[in-house]
Amino acid sequence: MIWSTRSAVGHDGGQMREKGLLRMLAVVGRMHITAIGALGVFTFGWLFTGDYPWFLTGVCAFDWFFVNLINRIVDIKEDNANAIPGSEFLAKYQRHLVLFGFTLLLVSLVVVHLLNPAITGLRMTCHLMGVFYNWPFLPGGRRLKEQYFWKNMASAVGFLLTVFGYPLVTLTWEKGFHSFPPGITWATVVFSALFFLLFVLSYEVIYDLRDVNGDTLAGIRTYPVVHGERTAIRIVDGLIFSSLLVLAAGYVSGFVPWRIYIMAGAPVIQYVVYKRALPRGISAKDCTFITWMGVALFLIYHLWVVADLPGARF
């Protein structure tokens, strides 16, 4: 059942239905991805500006919730084939959720523009990219999601535009192009962005390994569908090790400080966890666990900063 496993009435029943609805919205909005996007902008925003970007964190959380909700609505057929939770709920309330989501988006664009006009261009770019990702508006009636290579790249670029772009454009809008805290330069940003891009791409291909049945059914050309799962695994490994090499090169060259280089632990941990899951096949629970693990690592990172451990200071 959608609302609850019990049939209750009255005030208590209303509370149970409300909790059930909120739980289901969390599932279909992929709160693990929303959380890691929000903590990403919170973390890199602090690293690149020296201040905690609370407002941008909330905006990023909303944007990723909206993107994930629309993705789930569009992907009902594939998600059913991949046994992804929440598909029945989405099929039943599809029109209502689309109307609800786009209404909130339009309101947020106006409100956020009034409070922080610097990020409006990036936000509109991200959501426009999401429209082309999910609906057949490309030449030939194609979706960006169906395009080999560009599917994963579009998602990874979306993370870069939000996690890196929101705080950087806000900083340059308010303080100028070179107003970084000590130890941070544009070279630091470039090394960090390339590391993050490669790492996110590895994570995207792991999700494709989970979705291979549904993507095959829907004709979506992912690496596992086109090249087979064995080659896709090699691609994941290559992306993970490439991300580590980029971060190490930035650290050795002096452009990446220790407080950013320590993030190299995240790809290493992801590598170990996903390799342990491979023999039985990557599942939806594995992908969710890997993502929540990333959220936990971001939180631990900030506890390290609060504790003023070595390398935490600017």
C-alpha cells in the first residue's frame, strides 16, 4: 500500500498517511542523491569561499530533488524492470507530481533570483539540460538520456554546475574573480573539478550496471548495454583510478591542499565496496548504500574540520 501498512482513520490515521506520503516522496525523490548533492555544495562551497553556504545548500537540495523526481516519473517503465521502489506510486500520481514539481520550480526560480541572482543562469541551464535529458526534444525526437556517452556526462556536468558552480559564481559576483581563501587558486578549482567529474562518472556507470535490464528494455545505450558488463566494470575502475591520479597530481604540484587531497579516500572506499557487491550483481540497495556512504564521508569530513585535525585550517 502507498500510505501505510495499517488501515487507520481519524487523526492518527491522517498522521500515518502523511508520514507514508513523506516517506514515499523521499524514495521517489532519491533523497540519497539529493543529500550528496547538497553536502557537496556545502563542502566545496566552504573550501572555495571560506564560508558555509547554507542558502546554496538548500537551493541545491531542492534542485536535485526536483531533477530526481522528474527522472523517476519519466523512467517508470525502466524502473519497473529494475525493481526500483516507488514505481507504482509514481504511475498512480504521475500528473499530480509533475504539476506539483514544476510549480515549485517556477516559484523557486523567482524567489532564489531575488535573494541570489548570481546563480539564476546556472539553475536555468541545469533544469533546461534536465528537460532535454528526459524528454525527446533533440533532433530526431531523441532524449539526451538515450545518447551514448552524453547520458553520463550530462549527469556529471549537472553535479559540477551545482556543487562547484553555485558557490563559485556567488563568490565572484559578491567579492570578485580571485577572492579565494588562502591555499585556493583557480588551478585548485580545476584539479578538484576534474577529480570530482571522473569520480562522479564512475558512480554513474555503477548505477548503469544496476539498471542494465531496464536500460536494455528501453533502448538506452549505456556502457553495460553497448559493451557488456565486463567492459563497463573496467571503465568504472579506470575512472576511479584516473580521479585518484588527478588529485595526486594536484597535490604533488602544490595546487591542491591537504584538506582537499584527503578526499582521495572516497574513491578508494567506493572501489572496495562496489567490488564486494559485483559477484552477486549490483543492486538498487548497493547503489543507495554507496551514495549514503558518500554522504557519511562528507559529514565525517566536517567533523574532522570541527575537531581541527591536521590540515583542516586555511
